Amino acid sequence: MKKRSRGRELALQFLYQMDLLGLGLVDELAGFLAAEERDLEARAFARRLVVGVHERWDELNEAIRAVAQNWDIGRMAVIDRNVLRLATYELLHCKDIPPKVAINEAIELGKRFSTANSGAFINGILDRIKSQGEAPPHAGAGSAPEQGRGS
């Protein structure tokens, strides 16, 4: 498994725990990573992702809410919403990660750890988030970036 893919997997596992046990769990991240992974690059990437998601938790939730039509984030499967947080963080804040890679990796995590329908669900949400990020800067509040091909 590639180091970044493994890092995403570790990040997802820890975000899942944080979601269920509380954001204060972030203080235990170093111990978790040391116990779960020997590769320093995979651990460093996982740490970068978890810390980034933790620092922007509310912002990421709002970005997901804004495009998740008819879905309350609290009612999404725990894995799905954490895959979405992780990938949304990558899309919005990790300029070194191509959007296509972030989305494809998220789809694979959803398929691997959640339900059979998770891949399509995750893809739809992330495609909308990506499209909003690509909207022209002159698009006003009345514009609907989803009106193109969309998802």
C-alpha cells in the first residue's frame, strides 16, 4: 500500500474515534500513530491530515452541509462523514494533492470501510465541493455553480 494511502487510512481510523469520543482525543494522536504504523512518512501524512481536519472541523462540516442536499451530517454514516471531512480538507487546504487524487482515495476508503453505496455518495458530495472551489471569482450569491454538468 502506498504511504499516502496508508496515511489516509490511519487518519480515517483516528477521525472515526474522535467523532465518537470527542475532539479532545487529538491529544492521543502521536501514541495511536506510533502503535499502528512503523513507516514515518505514513505517520507524518496521517498526522498532517488529522491535525488539519481537527483545526478546521466546523469549517469542513459547513462545507459538507452546504452541498449535501437532503442530508444532515449527523445522520450520515460515521465512516462516510469522516471520509468526507478528510477529503474536503484535502480539496480545500492541500494544494499539493490533486483534487482527482483526493476524491479517488476518498471513494476507495468509503468502499473499503463503509457500505456498497458509500463510493457513489462520497463522490457526489466531493464533486460538488470541488466544483464550488472552481467557480469563477465573479460568481455572486445568486449564482448556482452546480448548474453545469454537476454530479
